[in-house]
Amino acid sequence: MNEKQKLKHETYNDGFLKYGLIKPLRNKNKVKIGEEFEEIGILPYELMSIRDNDNLIADSLGYTIDKKIKVPYRLLQENIKVKINEEIYDIVKKDSSDKINLYLYLQIASNKGVTEWQIKK
């Protein structure tokens, strides 16, 4: 292999996350009775440290960062949720400078009016 052709191999060794959408659960009368996580795919991830600058930007924009993770680059829809260890997160920011890695800034999802997430297993 030529020295100029260095093989770059990323590691994502903190586990696997599931990503998907939150779908409403309805009874036979079409009344919403809860929500469920509908999985679209699985990605390996690596936990990253949250920089002070990340927190300053988040505070100024009105959100908090609970986790920052690195995953292999993917195009993800805007309303995608992430599930790590049975906890569901909103993606509040996505960042990629190299089209190899995608950095996701996650905030624990708030459950609007439903007492408990119903997780589809």
C-alpha cells in the first residue's frame, strides 16, 4: 500500500443504538392511547465528550445536550428518534465535516401527555 493511501478505520465500540420514529397507538375508536418506538435501523456508536462550547450553543438555542455520540455517516430524517439502553432521545443537532462520521447531539425525549413510553420490542 502506498504511504499516501492511509487506511482510516473508525471504531464505534460503545454499543449499538436503534433509530426510528414515534408512532401513536390508537384504540378501536381511533383515540390515541399511547406511543410506540418504531425501529428503522441500528447503528454502532461511540460516546463523545460534550465540550463547553457545545453547551454554550445549546443554552443559547434553548435546549440541553444529554449525550454526544459519533456514528457512521448516514442521512437521517429530521424527526428521527434514537434509542439507547431503553432511553429515547431527540436529535437536537447533527454535524459532519468529513462524510465519514456523523456527530449527534441528543436530548432526552419529553413525553408529551403520555405517562410512559411504550417500547415496541
